Amino acid sequence: MGLPALEFSDSFLDSPDFRERLKCHEIELERTNKFIKELIKDGNMLISALKSLSAAVQKFSQSLQDFQFECIGDAETDDEINIAQSLKEFSQLLNTVEEERRRLIQNADDVLITPLEKFRKEQIGAAKEGKKKFDKETEKYYTVLEKHLSLSSRKKESLLQEADTQINKERQIFYDASLEYVFKIQEVQERKKFEFVEPLLAFLQGLFTFYHEGYELAHEFEPYKQQLQFNLQNTRNNFESTRQEVENLMRRIRSAEQDFKAPGQWTMEGFLYVQEKRPLGCTWSRHYCTYEKGTKMFTMSNSEFKSGGKQVLDLKSCIRRRTDSIDKRFCFDIEVVERHGIITLQALSESNRRLWMEAMDGKEPVRATAHGLKNYLRFINNPYNRSFLKMSDDQNYRVCAVHALVHKLPDKNKEMLDILIKHLHKNLMTVSNLGVIFGPTLMRSQEETVAAMMNIKFQNIVVEILIENYDKIFHQAPDPNIPLPQPQSRASARRSKAICLSSGSRKSRGLYPPTLCLADADSECLQKQTLVPLLECQPNPFSPSGDTFSSSPSSTPMGSMESLSSHSSEQNKAEALYSCQAEHSHELSFPQGAHFSNVYPSVEPGWLQATYDGKTGLIPENYVAFL
């Protein structure tokens, strides 16, 4: 039930019913006043919370802006570039939202707090002041009235008339105060219908404007979100493929011998113990050593990383230390230009010493080690070439460059690649999935390292280009004006120039399928990794039977001595499949078709001891076939 109306005529009567109805209005006015106070308090808390939220979002946005993605490898795919840039896009989006929120916060005080506070002070405050005046005049009027009524009738007429004038004056003042109070208290009740609600409506309008701005930003963000989801899915697919390859590499490394020489900047590196002579004997201290074969630079760094602990030396020679000449195992001696005498070093194991001696062209105490072929295979400059991959960011140039490189392939390779890509072009799978599946297969790196595994993503991109542009690449001639991408040179190459395996009397001994040589008249040999190595099947010079190249460990020239276990001691005759020129005095030179007798396995892996033309020496195992 609503408040009763207050009639102005009732102010003259000032009846108990009038006073009761007036009290109802006063109670409602006080309740409204308290409510507005609480609302202003809650509004200030809301504004403070919005300010704190805005500050937190801005800090979060700044963190996204400052973070920089670092991907493995020296180049990034388009997917990786977009993903790395996404954090800055998120930051910019949040900043745009926060700009609208800051406007909401700035306007909140003007549209909500100030109007409510003004209504409470000016309107409700004025009504309270009217009540005070009304109560004061009521008390004064009824006091004067009581005195007036207590006057005796025997008083002089002039005194009675003066008293009547005084009471009439006080009655009029009381009536005026009552009328003004009744008017004001009802005016406040009517004003609160709009002056109280309008600020709340204005604040909600600002809030809805903020939300609408967020909706508009979300709508504009939708295309970018879809593209980013596509980039994320491609990256996830690449990750699954790369992860499997890396896990396989990890398992192979784990199953291999501990002293494994991984590809790196140096020809050889690792910890060695150095003998240091003292007045009362000698001590052994651990140093981290590196060796660069091209410059013969040998460095030793104290393992405790003390200042000035690095020594750079120029190697002169390396000789294995006899076991009976020292009470330590796995030792070898080196001579350097900067010092007189020898430096005795201790490796971590026998196989580790062998790797150091091979890197330094070390010699045996009696005879030199047959290391020519092994060093060549180990340190040949045949890195994972990225002619198909190291291209411009321009998509059109990528297609044109791949187009030109495909037409540089041998006819048989190009024909087989045409058949394969044509089949993939008709496949119902997505191009990105086909790239993930066939990229590592068609363009496998020659270095099985984590860094090489991370480049699988570029192999996938090339396969995608081949599939998406099949008709243009295989059925149209390439543009002769398009410059071909050049192989990326390594800052720490082990050789100063490329080695051409087509020259000389020896056959190619690569550990991997033969590389594609696109040499011209002015260059010795431009080594490029063939796009489809599995399509270029040639006889394997390491196999006595001339079989096609196999990736099994037993078919590699670095295989163990177990590969000779099938030949009994009675099979001691062999025939030369290729001619060979000795590089050391303990090796044999022989022509193709030469016959050997007394053929036995040597202690050197990959070599045999045999007799030819009255001389006994070492011959390469994969240059002969047993008779």
C-alpha cells in the first residue's frame, strides 16, 4: 500500500491523523536516505574494483606484449610466425577493451555517484531542514497559545488586543512552516521517481556500451581467430611428426655407444684430464677441450671456469700412449707449437680416445692408424642442404623457386616425383597432413640431430607447395629469370670448400644416398640434397655384392667387426672391386681386379689385412669381395 496523500488544509487542523500520515512520509524519507547512502558506498566499491580489474588486465596485456617466442632453428614457418605474433594481437585486443572500460570508469562518478549524492543532500536534506523548522514553529506556537489562553478576561482591552495580534502572528508562522514542510516532503517523494533512477540508467547505458564494444571487437577478431586455430593445428601436426622423429633419434643415441660424436661446431670436443707435473709428482686436472681440424687449433678450458683458464694451442702431432709406459689408461700425447715437450692427456674411455686420435690424425706408437677413410666419412662437408627450403617469405617466389629446382632434377627422379605428387594431388587428405606425412620421407636430413629434426617443418612446406601447384610445377616450364636459392653456408664449416665425390679413382663412400650434383663448367661440384633420395637408387660401393643402398647399420662403412664374422678363416682370398691408391706406408695400392691372399680382419674397423704382390698391408673392407 502506498503512502497517504497530505492535504494542505490538514495543516491548519494539525490533527493526530495528519501527524500520523506525516510520520509515514518521514519514515519513508529516512529509508530512502539510508538506501542512497549504501548505494553510493557500493558504487564507489564497484568503481574501485573496476579500476583494479583494469590495472590487472593492463599488466597482463603488457606481459603478453613483452614476451617473445623463440623457436628452435634458424628460420620460422608462417604458422610459427603467426603464433609468435598472436600474443601481441591478444595484447592489442585487451588494450582496446580496456580503453572502453577506462571511459566507463571515468564517467561512472559523473553519471552515478555525483547525481545520487546531489539528490540526497539537496532534496532529502532540504526536507529534513523543513522538518526541523516545522517542529520548532510547532513547539513555539503551542507554547504561545497556552500563554494566550491563560490570560484573564479582566485584563485591559488594549492588552488583550495585543495578545490576540501576537497569537495570530505566531499561528501564521506555524501554518507557513507546516505548508512548506508538507509541500517539500511530498515533492521529494515525487522527485525520487526520476532523479534517483536516471543516474542508474545512465550508468547501465555506459556498461552496455562497454559490453557492446567487446561484442564488436569479438566479431572483428573472428577471422583472425580462425586463421590462428588453423596455424595451431598445423603446428600441432608438425609437433607430433617431429616428436616421433626426435624420440626415435633419442632411442638410437641411447642404444649407441656412449662415446658418440654428435655434429657440432668443432671437429671434436669433450672433457679430458691433463697431466700437470709437480715437484713431488704429478696431478691430473679436468679440462674441457675442443679441436678444429682445419686450423689445428686445440683449446683447453679449466673445468672450474676460472678467469684466464682458457688456453689456445696450435697442434703439431698426436701419438697414442703405450699402456706399459704410464700407469693410467686411455692416454695419448700431443705436441703443440707454444710449448716444449709433450702434453699427456687422458680420455674418458678407449672409444673416446679413438675419437680424439681420429680427429687429430693421431698415430700409433709403432705404425700409423689407418684413419683416412674414416676421417673422410666422419668430417665430410655434406650438411643438410636447404636449397629447397631457405627461401624468401614471398609465397610466389617460393613456388617459382621450387618449380625451377624440380626441373633441375635428373629425368628419372623428376618422372618418379611427378607420379608420386600426382597421386598425392588426388588424395582426399588435407595438404598440410600430406606434408606432415611425406615431408620427412622425401627430404630426410643427412644429420640426425635435434636441430635437423626441427627442420622437418620446412620439408613439409616444400611438399605442400609441390601438391598445391602440381600442374604448374610439372606441366609448365619454369621461369629462367627466377634466381635459385643458394645453399646456406655454415659459420663453422669443417672444410673451406665443397668436396666433389665424382673426381679421383675412388668410388663415392657417402653414408647416405648419393647427392644430386648440379655442377657447371666453372664449379667443381655444387652439392645439393636430392628431393627424392629414395628414387635415386644406385649400386652401393660398400656392399660386396653391389646391392642397392640400405639404411641398416650393417651396410654402413662404420659398421662393427661383426660384419666379417660370416667369413671363416678359410675364406682368405679376395678380389678388388675398385682401384685404390695408398695414403700411408702401411696401406696397399692395387688396381681393379687385383687378387689378395691371406685376407684377415684387422683391428681397425672397416679394414682388412691382406697380401698382394708380395707385400702385406691394409686394404678397405668394402673395396673387395671374398672369393
